[in-house]
Amino acid sequence: MKNYSHNMRKIFVSLLVFLFGSVIFSQVAVDINDPFYSDAQGWELRGVTSTLPQLRPYPLKTVERILNDVIENGSERDSELAKEHYERIFSKPYNFYAEGSGKAKVSKEKYENESESSKTKAAIVNFGIGGDTTLHPLVSFAYKIGLFCQTKDFEEYSPLYTNIPADAIFDPTESGPFTNYVTWNANASVGTEAVYGTAGMNRMGFGPFYGDGLALNDTGYHSANIAFNATSEKWSYASVYETIGATRNMGRDTSDNWLGANKYLAFHAIKWHSHEKFQVTYYENIVFGPYNNLSYFAPAPYMGLQNIGGANDNLQMGLLLEFKPVKGLEIAADFFADDIDLNALFKGNLDSKNRFGIQTGVIYAPSDSIFSKLSLNYTVVMPYVYAHWEYDDNKTGSFTGSTWNYQNYTNGGINIGSTLDPNSDKISLSAQINATKNLKITLLGNLIRHANGAEDFSDDEAAEYMLAPTGTYATNGTLYMSQMFSDETSSSGKHVDSAWEKLGFMTSDHKMYVAQLGFNAEYTFARTRAGRFSLCAGYTFEYVKNAGVNNNIYKGGVEYTANDDGTYTAGGNTYSSWEDLKKSDYVQNAVKAAREQWISNLYDCMNHYFSVSMKYSY
């Protein structure tokens, strides 16, 4: 049956090539990582075009309006660039793309008494077809379909905290050394350039920091979605309702059968932008399942909507402030609230259950400069942000690592928001340089910290984890680590006090530090009748101190026997209560050994990432 499914996908892709080959164009309306979007942000900041829609990508009608604005109102350089985009998007009857890449990672790992060196090489082939077409003045359609083939998993040749650029994580085929994924995105749009609805399957992005947002990250996994946008001179409203992929409480760690359905996300945002220099956006998003709740289509507060059914969904709220003191410059601050202890805050106590993220920084897009865009920002994600547990059912507070999770902030196991783990922060700097008309260079730098909150667990809490069956809990400091213990005797789990009652930001003894510095360069040859050809090269240096902090500390599996008389037997001794068992030398020695083993496995490493590629499009 699996081979049949693979063959049907191949036949389906071939049919699409045949059927739509005569009407497709460049796929900007479905490809959120198309360079048009970065350029459009710079044009908006310089006042060359009006307010952009809040959600990316945009339908073809909106793309055309933006390009016409820039052609008419922009500088000579902006107008020339907009004309190039217009020709690429609208002038060709179809778009075939192919890319071949070679990747290499050279690592040196330093342990306490020894060091190890390793090399990883990978080949990537990515090809397919894509296009946008206008079916009616108010209707457009876009799609991009192809194959993404790699000889190594993405994580083996990529820097930390980066997402795979292709929507390729599940159900591959094998051919020689390559693992092959069919990648497809498509959507249809109905409406004008200012008021429209879209439906389809694609990635979604929100916020001024492209590819690095707290709520909807452009680099996240694609979803099946229905979106709406309305933009006026003073106000904008946008919403999206998504079907996303569910994983288990411990992600991929517990089963080969790790990806499931019946998980959903709804997001909406209202933006005030009547003032030229100052803009305010309030947004909400909510993750839920396994049921489908159509009430979240309504333009009403999600907090009120979820209260109708018992407030069991995972709700976040955000406030985005944008200040544009001069043309080309934006100062932005995004506050993402997952869980706020208002009672403690009103009493002046910050060291409480406050789960939030903050992203603030500057974006500068100078006019007629060698630099097309500069960005400097700071991001902080507090402990347990994005994390959420899921019970086995709605009757008890029991759960395991293999319980399906419809609440955490992931889609197919990939973070929907920031790529950072909870209890992390990052300083990020990027520069996009137009060295010549055909040569574009991107410079990147990141300084990242991460701490594993499980290191702060008390001995009593750590004993609870060690006595659980292996695979019940994550203790790795990622969003799969929850603030609850399973409890089958009650309708909800038990709080992990050190996690539930404290902020816990960067309080652990051992922290992981990551420094990344790199560049990517792309030279595009002049377009000919045969198409367009590009050569690309990239390098990233990465230094990691205390690599392994994000590994599990307490894996569980300490054996004991629960006796009929309420006592417990373990290690040859009998204990009168559960509390006595946890405090016993037998269990506490296991806790100490697990903690010491985790510390001894930490190491420093130096990684060099190399990339060369050739791109062709027609």
C-alpha cells in the first residue's frame, strides 16, 4: 500500500506538469521565501508603497499592485528592481526550477579528556514547477510542486536553530543514496488587492522580523489554511485558520508513528496604522484539537470564544508596536504572552509563572544604497513558552510520552514560532548587500544562550521523573518538557512546583552558548532565452559551548514494585509511602547519577558549514 501511494504521488505530479504547464508563472503568491517579500518590506519602509498585508504570502493581485507602486513612485534603482520582479512573475508562461547543492560540515568536539573530529557531506537536489495565474480579475491561483532529495538528514549538515527550507519531513521514498520528498504548495485567492480571502496549503508569516517571528515564523512548516485580509487607510484585519500536524507529547522520540491529524491553529490580528510613524497591532492565536472549532473563524476575541466550551485550548496573545521615525527605519517590539501570572505581577513579584516571549530591534532599508536591508534584534523566550501537555483523555490527569499532543506550539514537530527552545535568548544581526546588480551577499550573525530548566528540579521532583517509566517525560528543556506530572487519580495532573511557581529564566548552572557567523553569496547571470542561471556559495562558523544541554537529564526507568498494602519495594528494601521511596538512597543515588552523567556528556564543539549550489529557472 505504501509503494502504491508513492507511485500515485509521482503520477499526480506528472499530470500536473502536463495539465498546467501552459498556464503557470512564477510562484510568488505561494512561496513565502521568494525574494520579493524582503524587497517589499524595504519599499514599504521607504514609503514607496502603501501598508502591506499582515500575513504573508500575498495573492497575485496584491503583488501586482505593490510592483506597480514601486515602478511609478520608486527611485531609479527601486523601479528597476520592481520591473525585474514583474518580468519574472508575469512574463513567462511557466516556471521550471532546478537546484543542485553540495553541503559539508566539519566538526571538532572537545570533551574533558579527549577531542574528536568528524566530517559530514551531503548532496541536495531540488526541482519542480511552479506558477501564478489570474483566472479572473478577482480570482488567482498559485502552486509550486517538486521533489526535494537529500543524502543526509537536514539536521546533520545545518547550523543549530534553523528550519529545513523545504516542506519535506514525512513519508519519503528512497533512490540510491537519496531520500526523496514530494513537496507541494498551492492556494487560490478571491478578492481585490486590499480585501481578499485565500485557501490552500502554504507556509504563513507574520511580523516585521522575516524568518524569525514569535507567532508565525516564515520558516515554519506549511499548513492547510483559509486566510482573510482587509486593509484600509487606517486599519487592517487579518486571520487564518490552519490544519496542522500533531505529534506526541515527546515529539518523535517515542514512536515511528509520530505524526497525526486533528490539530488546528487559528490566528487573527487587528492593526491600527493611521499615523505615519506609529503602528499598533493586537493579535491572538490558539492551538487546539482533536476537535474542529469553527467558532474561531469569527472576528471575535478567542479568549471569549474558548470560554464557551470550557477554556481547554492553548491561547496566546500578542502586542506588536512599530515606530518609524524616518523613512527606511523601523523600531519594533513584539510581546508574545503564553501565560501571565497577573496576581503575582500586581504584587510586584516577577519570579512567578510568567511565560512570554519578547522580540525587539531595528530594521533599516536605506534608499539607493549598497545595503538593501539591515536588521538587528534581540529575542528572549521564557521557560515553558510554546510548551503544553496533553492528557490521555478528559477524565483523568494521566499522560505518557506517546500521548498525542494537540496543544503544543508545533506543526509536524517544527516550531510554529521562534526556532529557539524555551529558556533561551538571542542577539541576531543580518545585512543584505547588493554588491553589484547581479551579486547579492547576505551576512548573518547570532549569539544564543539556552538553559535546561530540568537542571533546576529539586531532588524530590527529579525522583518523580526517575521513577516514571522510560519515555514518559521529556527533561531536555525543549517545548516538549511540560510543567505537569501525570496523575491518574485526579482530573488534572500535578504541578511541577519549581516549573509552575517560578520564572526560572537562565537560573541553571550549565548553559549552552552558541555563536554563529556566516555569509551567503549568489551571483545571477543575465537572463537568456534558455532561462536564468545562478551560482551560490555559503559558509557559517559555529562555536557551541556546553553542547548537550538540550538532552534529557532524567530519563526514568528506575524499577520498583507497588505492593497491595500501599508500601513500595525497591533495591531490596520496603518503604511505607511514595514520599519515603523518593527520599530513599536507592532513588536519590539514581538521581545523582543521572545528573552527573548529563554533566559529563556536555562538550564544546567548533563547526564549519560549507555550501555550494547551482540554480536554474526557466
